[in-house]
Amino acid sequence: MIAMVHPSCDIRNAERIHFGEDVRVMADTWLDIACDNPHPGYMMEIGRGTAIGARCVISAANSIRIGEDVLIAFGVFISDTSHEYRDIHKPVIKQGITTHTDSIIIGDGSWIGTNVVINGNVRIGKHCVIGANSFVKKSIPDYSVAVGSPAKVIKTYDFNKERWVKV
């Protein structure tokens, strides 16, 4: 099956976005290529089988890669950059962005909970769970559960014990 994108979604610069097979994007989601990055190719890639909930915002100024079979809940915000604000003599909207090199990677099989914010230069490993309302500003290793603002790892999967253990 090809990607299913709800008709109420706002997709900007779709030619710089790659959708894998069986991707589902729910209502009122905004997928945005935020600026004209001169590097060739896709700036946003959404892997096969990924489901993006309603009212999410995913904004790439550099590179956002979402793996396969990722579950992204309602109201998630993902951006690989922030607005510049240091010059008090200019409105923030006229100052540009903070970086043209940061990227976000979300590993295969991960679950991003409701209202999570992921911002900056971040890698979320494979098979991770990010709890609702968390703010992810630093990378999270594979097979981790992270919660809070800022998000901190509270569990990891122990392959010897074959279960999740508290950190």
C-alpha cells in the first residue's frame, strides 16, 4: 500500500519528503520543509509502516529521518532547528534559524507519546518509548524508555534477563 495522508494535512515542499510504503499520516498534521537547504535529496524521510497521529508538526530545516514501524501519537512536535533570537534589534521572525547542520533520527519500532517535543540534534534509538509530554533535547540509546522534561532514560531492555529494567 502506498502512503495514506489525510486530506486535511498541510505538506510543504513535498518533493523533499520521502514516504515509505504503508505510511499513515492522520488529520491536521503539518509536514514542513522549513527552508531551502542546498544539499540535494530528501530532507525528511518517513519509513515503511510508520503512523503519525493527528495534529503533529514535523519541520525539517536540515534532516529528519523517521525509521520503519514508528508510532507517533497525537500532537507531537519535531524540529531539527530553532529560531534565532539573539539580536534584540530584529524581530525573531527575521533572524533565521539556529543551525543548518542538526538532524533528527528516530529508530525503527519506536513509540513517541502524546504531546512529545523533539528538538535539535537528536537521535532516538530503535525500539524506544518516549513518554507523553516529554521534551527530548538529547539523544536516547536503543531499547530505552525515556520520560520527563528534559527526557531522561528510566528503563532499558536487558537482553540477558529478557525484560525491561529500571535504570
